[in-house]
Amino acid sequence: MSGAAVDATSPVDRSTRRRGFVLVAAHTLWLWLLLPPAAAIARGQVRPAPVAAAGLVVFALLYLVLVAVPVAGLAVRPALHHAGLVLLALLGVALAATYAGAPQGWLALLMYVCSAGAVGLIRANRAFAWVGGSVAAVLVIGATRRLPADDTARIALITLLAGAMTLAFARVARLVDELRRTQRELARAVVERERLRFAKDLHDLLGHTLSLMVVKAEVARRLASADPHRAAAEAADIERIGRTALTEVREAVTGYREHSFGRELDNARTVLADVGITVTVRGDVHRLDVEVDDAFGWVLREGATNVLRHSRASRCDIGVDIDADGAVLTIRDNGVGGRPDLGNGLRGLAERLSQVGGTLQVGPAPGGGLLLTGRVPAHPRATGTG
């Protein structure tokens, strides 16, 4: 039993309490075994009757309280609960030892002592000792009061079975609660992972688009006085790109955005050509698997952005090679070379490729310029959500 307070406003906690109260009601019905001793008191077969009646009533109420505490999730100090168990055990042993000679089943009180301890001590791992002690108490009282051996053995066996069944039930209930907590934790983890995925997608979408709009705005500014018609065309492109970005963001929000390497390739050609970079494409882009198409689409988007930002190149070569080992995307320019700043963009690409078993390499190209290479094996393995 935990001493932590339970938040009554939580739906899960309310459900736990409702289940606990149902179980307490079931334990109340199980108190029918106390009816024979109560009937003996009413018929005057037990003396002194007032003491026996008071002891039986206190025993029944204390049993219900002690069972209600752990199964209903009520907050109480463990020391206080353990003290209640000790009091229940002392009262039960006293009543059973005093009136065991009567033929009305007072020895059965120790079954309730056994069950209450099995429920209350399950988390403290002392329940087995409590069950064993209850069975031993039945045998000792039966022997000292010289009760029939078969009656004593039968009650001892019933007490043992009652304790074992209560232990089994308590452990199952504890496992169910742990599974429900784990389920809630997994649900929270899925939500957090989906938030991270959406943040990465939004960064990649807007980072590329905003960079492109900045480049085109600079071109339009330079052409505004020298070539107004060309500047107007660039401004129209900025408007088109902005509208496309809005559409993509809306699709991303609704979860229906579909990546396409072919679409990204067309965009890269248009964007690079607008700033005077000649683009050559090699390979069949239509043979890519769905996972590879998605991953390579993001690599091409970020690669084209880096060519715009860092390369000062006049040519960009894009190649796609597919064989039995997998697929390889290369993006090479003839610019200033060197290694670009590995910010969130390229780190995000490395993470995306790793999620399908791929790798990303960025470095100087032979003969000058920069070479970006993305590799995905023939059978990509998904290691996360992208």
C-alpha cells in the first residue's frame, strides 16, 4: 500500500476508487461466515454476550476498513495501516481462542485476518509470512482448545487457500495498475515523439522555403531598377513560393502531406536555375521505394538550400544510383568547397536517414566544390518515426 495521496480529479484514479469500492462490497458479502458466531451470541450461547458482540462488530468493521485502504487507493500512513492489521490479528486471535470451544465457527475469524494481511502487505513483501502465521494460529488454537483434528485441519486449509487467493488477486490487481501506468506513459511518449516529428518537418519545410524567398527577394531588389519586368517576375515567384509553403504547412498540420523526390527535384532545378546555377540530373528517380523517396526528398531539399547559401557555384550535379546494395543520392557543386555549417538542417537529415538505416556524408568533392552523399540500404529498416 502506498502512502501517497491520490488526486481525486484524475479519471484514472476515480476509476480505481470505484473498482476498489466494488471489491469492498464483495468483501462485505463475504462476511456471511460471521453469521454463525453472531447467531450464537443472539441465542445466548456465548458469554459474556455483550463483550463477544462488541468484539465481533469491531472485528468486522476493522476488517472492512483495512481491506478498503489498499484496494480503493485511499491515502493513509503505512505505519497506521500496519498497526490496524496488528490490532485485527490480536482481536481475531483473542475471539477465536476464547470462543473456539463453541461449535459456531469462531476459528474462521482467522481467515479474515489472513486475507486482510495478504491485501495490505503485498507491497511490503511480508504477505507470505502473514499468511503462514495465520495458518499457524489456527493450528495452535485448535490444538490448545482440543478441537477435532479434522475441523482444525479443514479451517487451516481454508485459511491457507483464502490467503493464497487473496495474494494472487492482489498481485494481479497490482500488475493491472502497473500496466495502466505504463500505457499512460507510452501514450505520453508517443505524443512527445509526434510533436518532435512535426517540429522537424516544419523546420525543414519553412527553413528551405524561407531561404528560397530571401534569395529571390535579393534578386528582385537587384533587378528592380535595371530590369523591372524581371524583378516583377521574381516577385511573382516569391508570391507563388509563399502560397506553396502555406499549402504545405496546412497539409503538414492535417497530417496528409506526401513527400515526393520528383517534386523536390523540379523545385531544385527551378530555384538553382533562377540564380544562374546549371543543374544536371543523372539516374532514374522513379524507381525509389516509398521510404527512400521520402528520405531523399528531404536530403535534396536541404542540399539545394546549402548550394544556394554557401557554394557560390555555377553548376550542381544531382545523381541517383540504385543497385542491389541500395540507393545513393549525390549532390555536388563546383563552388568554394569546404564543409558547410552542420546546423539543425543537416543534423536533421542525418537523423532521417538513420531512421531508415541510411547514412549522410558531407565533405569536399574531388576537383573542388562540395559533395553531399546520402545512402540507404536495399531493405531500409525503420528505427523510429519520421
